[in-house]
Amino acid sequence: MACRGRRPEHSGPPEVFYNKNEAGKYMRNSRMIDIQTKMAERALELLSLPEGQPCYLLDVGCGSGLSGDYLSDEGHYWVGIDISPDMLDAALDRDTEGDLLLGDMGQGIPFKPGSFDGCISISAVQWLCNANKKSDVPARRLYCFFSSLYSALARGARAVLQLYPENSEQLELITAQATKAGFTGGVVVDYPNSAKAKKFYLCLFSGPSSIVPKGLNECTDGGEERESTFTNERAPYRTARRRVVRKSRDWVLEKKERRRRQGKEVRPDTQYTGRKRKPRF
Ligand SMILES: C[S@@+](CC[C@H](N)C(=O)[O-])C[C@H]1O[C@@H](n2cnc3c(N)ncnc32)[C@H](O)[C@@H]1O
């Protein structure tokens, strides 16, 4: 597995890297917003939750709440945990709907057994592979995270963790600790042949082993590289997602289109789609 450029995980502890300046980018940089939203969309798809049922989800490394916003848009309730106070402040400033908790996943997820119907995590878990203190043992921190996550999930629930492993040894370390904690599952690789768009989703099952979904193959948008925070401050217009106003007609049409792509049954679009209803008294 190739490792290009400088990785954020090499720059020190996450709570130092994700400072006010970095958190600001998650609020303003449209490319960052777009990538987080798309990866959250894919993670939710891989969770395979029951259709049309609001679920109670955990977002590990929830940061500024962009991924959580996607969960809210899809009608779910969520709790986010993150180690960076500045990222959580950004989530508060953005008025995200989820509940937020300051915490280090490497010390365990502090929730009652069976609390969640599912868990997502976007670009966070690879941070556990780096030791920032003498006392940090990556394998131990990973095991602590996975075993507490296993317990916090309802039996049979899934966790889908998008991550950026530095090399194949790191991916093996992560999956070995997840297996030791009791999970079954595997790694879904989307766009394996695109250096830029390739993405890893660790799909974990807390119940009996199940079939791991297939990765996506066709990449039509030229690919999106990891949200590098060292370069590319401004989004190239080509990849920037239009910020669509929530609950607007465009928002509803986009959502319906996404569901059609996922093979779900969706009512046809009409002139009434997304039209505001008059308040009833
Ligand atoms: C790429 S950001 C994810 C952004 C988030 N999905 C969003 O919508 O803003 C990765 C996040 O993982 C968090 N993180 C890294 N190591 C962590 C740890 N040990 N415990 C909790 N959160 C951690 C960082 O603070 C950062 O907010």
C-alpha cells in the first residue's frame, strides 16, 4: 500500500492537530464538507439499517458534526464522541442535532451495553495506530476501543468505520484487534484501482458473521483524495458540493435520487415534491 505525502497522524496528537484553525476548515471548506458527507452516506449505506426506521447511532470521531448531519438528514438520532474540544466547538457552532461527548476512543467508549443500533466513523480510527506518549500502545488502545464498541452495540448491530491505513500492516493490526474483541466482518474497498478515490470501510458485525458487501468499482468523478489539511485550502470548483438548503425542493430531489441509486422504492417526482405545506390549525 503506498503512502504519499505527509499524514496528519504524524504531526502529533489528534487533539493538537484538530485545533481551532483546522476545525474552521470543516466549517468553511466545501471540499472537506463534500468528502465527509459522501463518506458518511456510504458508511450509512453499508450499515444496512432497517428501511424507514429511525435508529440510534454512534459517530466515533464525530468532529465538527458533518458526518452526523448526514445521519440527521436521513432521520436518525446520534451521539458523537471526539477527542478534540475545538472540533466539538465547531459542531456546537454548526447547531448539529446530535449529542456530543469529549473523549478518547482509545480509552474505551463509555456507554451502557447494547446502547446503539449502529456506529459509523469517518477518517478517525487510523489515529489509534500512532503512539503519542510512551504509555500509548496502539494494539492495546485499539483493543480497548473495539471491545467497548462491541459492548455498546445492540447484538447483531454493525459498525462501519471508514479509515486511512498507512500500510497493509496497519490494516492488519486494526482488523486483528477488532476480531479479538469479538467482531466478525471484513474490509470493503471502494474504487480499488483509483489512487485518489480508493477508500477503506471496515464493516464489523457484532452478531453472527454475515456477508461483507462488495466495494464500488466505477469512479466517474475523477476521484477525491484524502482531505489533505496541509494543502488545497480552497476547494476546486469541480469537486465542491453545492450546499443545498435542508428540506428545500432540491434537497428532497437529491435525497430521492440517492435512494433510487441504492435500489430503494421511491415515489415519482412531481410538481408537489418538496413543496412546503401550509401550517394546519
Ligand atoms: C477527519 S476528522 C472527522 C470529521 C468528522 N467526521 C466531521 O464530520 O467533522 C477525524 C476526527 O477524529 C477525531 N479523533 C482522532 N483520534 C481520536 C480519538 N483517539 N478519540 C476520539 N476522537 C478522535 C479527531 O479529533 C477528528 O475530529
